[in-house]
Amino acid sequence: MMDTTVEVSYDVAGMLFGPGSLVPWWAWLAPLALVFLKLLSPVLMPEVAEAKSTAEKDGKKGKKAKKPGKKKK
């Protein structure tokens, strides 16, 4: 049972990453680049990250400040 599981997972990994893979090696670059750019954006562009975090904080404060009012009939 364990041997079958390991063999199947090895075959799946080979189909995804190996030399005869279904997905070419260069197709993995874009998703990885997007993930790392998202993680590194505060380091690479600090003023954009600061503006974004400030906008998020202002949005949260604005939502908390609103109180539901009573409906008039």
C-alpha cells in the first residue's frame, strides 16, 4: 500500500516537473515570479506598500465608524 502511494506520487511529480512533463519548465516561471513579487513588494517598492496599508487602515476605520441608524416610518 505504501509503495503504491509513493510510486503514484513520484509519477505525478514526474509528469509535472520531469523531462517528459505535461507542463513545460518555462510555464512554472510566471506563477513563481508572481508569488515572489507579491511577497517582496514591500521591500522592492516601499512607498506603494505603505500607501496600500494606509488605505486599508482607513477603509477599516471608516467601516467601524458607521453606526446603523433607526428607520423612520
